[in-house]
Amino acid sequence: MDKRTKNLVKRLSVGEIAIIDHLDLDEVSAESLLEKNVRAVINADQFNSGRYPNTGPLLLAAAGITLIDNVGREIFDRVADGDTVAVDAGNVSKNGRVVARGEALDADKIRSVMEEARSSISAQLEKFAVNTLDYVSKEKGTYLGGLDLPEIKTPFSGRHALVVVRGYDYKADLAALRSYIREMRPVLIGVDGGADALLEERLRPDMIVGDMDSVSDLTLKCGAELICHAYTDGRAPGKARLEELGVEHSLLQAGGTSEDIALLIAHQMGAELIVAVGTHGHLVEFLDKGREGMASTFLARLKVGDRLLDAKGVNQLYRSSPKLSHFIVLIFAALTTITVVVIKTPARLYLSTLLMKLKLLLGL
């Protein structure tokens, strides 16, 4: 159990029950829970509040995972990590006593709430637009001018930059870019947990940008240049962790999200092309992120748009499969090789070798 889902998934084991406190469970968090193959997810808050059509709960329900909704935050006082609990029709029991009650959700119930939420999405769009205008007035210097960058050691000029963010289908999209990475050798930038995805693909990130709360210690020690995101009020949540690990790092104070900072660094340092994996691009993704500051991502994309290529969904764009013609060519090449070998080998030696193999095969 953990009130932050992204921290919980680091500790979950296969078959366990996850207890979370996550209003409007987003798709990325749901995918992380799916990867852990949990038996059930109990939410102290609402899986779907109806503010917007978030798809995370539907992914879990479609996979057959039991979902208990809105049991209340008291469950964190009544249950501890490692306890055995029973889940039955919305009731959560421990040692035979009900400790929390909620609503058992299925895919049909979730779809119904999502359908109602779609009718009110215009209200969320209006709030987002107002927030964007407000953000422009406060942070226009960042987008009209540039970031006050620390000394950047990673060379960008004349190179492509690949920015990997922990977002929708980011692992599948990254895997689909193997050939591009091998041929173009772009600067590899991991944004927090996106850096772990690079290492999982056996790619060492050149730079890691973020507040360092969802990236592993192993990845932070891989030798990448570390840029710790400090907020406009001076807070740098990841600084203490980096100092404790004893890894060299730089601080960059700026508004917005770490995703925005990574894109702006690549742009300002002269990257020829910026390829984005897992970044947020539409309203539901922004709302899933759950931060008012996501308006900054919209502005950052506008600024770097002349060099930005979004690789979202590239894994579904084209999937090659072997064709009959490929097998015919392969068989022809093999037969040609065998024929050449036979022609070049003295006939007597070839026949005697063949006879010996037949004797061995027949046990003579």
C-alpha cells in the first residue's frame, strides 16, 4: 500500500493486492499495475470522478483485475503492508472483520461513467485554456527568451535528440525505434522514469532530467549527465537524493514540468531534430498528469515545434511480418551455397563423405 501509485509499483510483487489513494487513475499508472500482475486494486479515492474520461480503470477491469472503489483513506490506518485481506463484493476484510467498504467496479460501470464524463469535457477544456493564458503571463520569459542553463557537457549541435518520458505506450514506442537509434545515434535523454526504460532497452542515457523521484538508483549511477529540476520557488526535491547517492549533478531552476525542461534543453542546445517518446500531447493526457502546470507542456511544444517529431504510437504504425517471398529468397540462397560447395569439392571426396554419413546414420 502507498498513497503514491508510482512509488507502490516499485515494491509490488506478482499476485499481491495493491491499496492506493489515486483520484482518476491514469493510463500510465494502470499499465504499471498491470505489469506487476496484481490480483486486485483497492482505491481509497475514486477511480473515475467523472471530470474527464480517464482510461486507467478500464484497462485494469478488462484484464480481469478486481477493483474496489472509494473505500476511504481510513484503510491506511486499519491495514499495513504485508497484511492478508479478503475482498468480497466491495467489502475489504482483515482477520474476518470488515475494515473498509467501497463499490466493486466492472468494465460496464466504468464505461458508463466515462461516457458521462465525455459530455463535460468542454468544461475541462475551458479550465485548461484559462490556466494556459495565466501561465503565459507568469512564465513568458522562459518561452519568449530561454532557460538559464547550467554548463551542459553533452554535445547536441548537429545531432538528433531522443526524449523519453514515462507516458502512454512509451516502452513499446521506444522498442520500435531501435533501428533509428542504431543508425542515427541521437542524444538519449531520459525524463525521470523514462531513463529506466532506456536502460531496459540496453541503451545508456546521455542525460537524465527531472526531480528524480521515479528513476532507479542504478540508472542514476549509469554515468549520464544529471540535470535536477528545481522549481521557481527554489525547491529541488531530487537534490537530497542525488547528494545521498554521491552522483555529480547540476540544478536547473524553471517552471513547468521536467518533460518541458528536457524538450527546451534539446532545443536551446541546438539539436537538429527532437524525437519525443511518451510525451503528453492531448487534453486527456494533460488531465491524467493531474497538474495545472501542464499548460507549460503545451507552450513548450509550441516553441520547439519546428524541430519536434512526436513518436507516439509509432509501434502501431507499421509492424513488419515475414512474407513468402522472403522464405523463397532465403531457400534459394541456401541452395546456391550448397551447390557451390558441391562443385568446388572433388567428387570422390564428396561421395565418400556422404557414404560415411549414411553409415553413421544407419548404424552400420
